[in-house]
Amino acid sequence: MGVHSGSGKVFNWFANMTAVAGLLTWFGISVTYIRFYAGMKVQGIDRTKLPFASRLQPYAAWYAAIGCFIISVVSVGCISYYSSSA
């Protein structure tokens, strides 16, 4: 991989794909929590009875989901734009 001139481009692709995959993982975690919270609300379970309850939830989960989604879309768009122009 170090011999060819395209090895840096391949490495950047792998690094970018890994970063976007990590963001999509956090997006999935946030969406899972939002649905968990909605399910508990429908069943009438008080969230404060759980072993841990954050005052920032569910707003932090919405913030994280929206932020991860926007960053992922912008990252993929930038990756596609710059790799097609090279």
C-alpha cells in the first residue's frame, strides 16, 4: 500500500468511512434511547425510578441524533465532492 501513489487516497477513504460509521452508531444509540423513552412514557413508567436518570434527557438524545445525522450527511457530501474533483 505504501508503494503506490493512491495509497494515501485509500487511507483517507478508510479513515472517513470509519468516522462516519462511528457517527451513525451514535445516531442509532440516540434513536434507540428516544424510542425507549417513548415506550416508558406510554407504559406509565416513571424514568426517575431507574438506577440512573439524567436531567438532560430526552433533549440530549434529540440533540445527539440530529447533530450526528447532519455531520454524517455533510461529511459524506464533502467526501463525494472532493473525491470526484480529484
